[in-house]
Amino acid sequence: FNALGFPGERIRFNTASGALYVDRSGQTLSLDFPTRPAHPVSHREPFEQALGIPLKGVLQARDTLVVLDNAEQVRNFQPDFAAIAKLDTFAIMVTAPGDDCDFVSRFFAPAKGVPEDPVTGSAHCTLVPYWAERLNKTTLHARQLSARGGELHCTLKGDRVTLSGQARCFLKGDILL
């Protein structure tokens, strides 16, 4: 919208996941993604050992969803990136109920070159269905508690998740091939 001066209110991206859309309303951008529901796992021990904290729940989608008791535990979690990188999963999402929002999270994928991602759309494809079921609501306010942090307004619509928020340009440049 900004860098190329696109005048419309909707952009379509053709991706490996199919068509993905970004809608603009003022300064708010909304992205539409397929859900990635998680299912409980029976082998919690490797995650408990790697994370070094008591876990309330462990579920698996593409990424592993680790549930903690409260937002303070998520905020204060000190990851051991080497231990997380050895786990048999693409990434780890650590989540808990929020204090002043519906839920909080952090996202770690050190084996993929991302020690901690600041704000992770793909993680919310799993987090939103999880919290929507537990909180019995389809519109949720989420906060990712990375150092940079981010606020997301999320809506579960069947097998789709809409993530809305504001974005800021953090890098601009040219690549010569």
C-alpha cells in the first residue's frame, strides 16, 4: 500500500497456502489466513525439559503450543535457544491468558534462524482457535510480548483467522541480483 502507492483497499497474494488477502481501513491492516488448529500431545517431557518451567498444556499444529498459567510467566520466560532448537518442532509458541487482553504469547524458532519473532501472524493461526474455544468468543485481543511487541485484534471465522493491527516500515532498500 505505502511503498508502491497502491490505491485500492485490498491486496491479493498468491502463496503456497493459497490466496491470502490484506485489507486496509485507515491505518489498520487486516490479514486473512487459514487456521492451524492444535491437538494435545502425549509427550510433554521433552518440552518441559527444554523450557525448564512447569507447563499447563502442550499442543501441536505446525508449531508447538505451550500453555502457561499467566501473562507474567510468558513475559519473564528466559528461553534456552539451543535446547529449543533441538526439539522436534518447527517453532514454540508460549501463551497464557492476558492481564489486559484476552491472551499473550511469544514465538521462538531458533532452528529456523529466528530466535524470537517480534509479532508472528502464522502463530496466531493456531493461537486464535485455541483461545476462542477456551474463552468462548470469536473476537479476541492479543498481545505478543517480545521486546518489540505487538497488538493484534483477531477474529475467528470458521476455518479462517483475520488478524488486524497497525504496521510500521522497519527496513527499506534495494537488492541487486
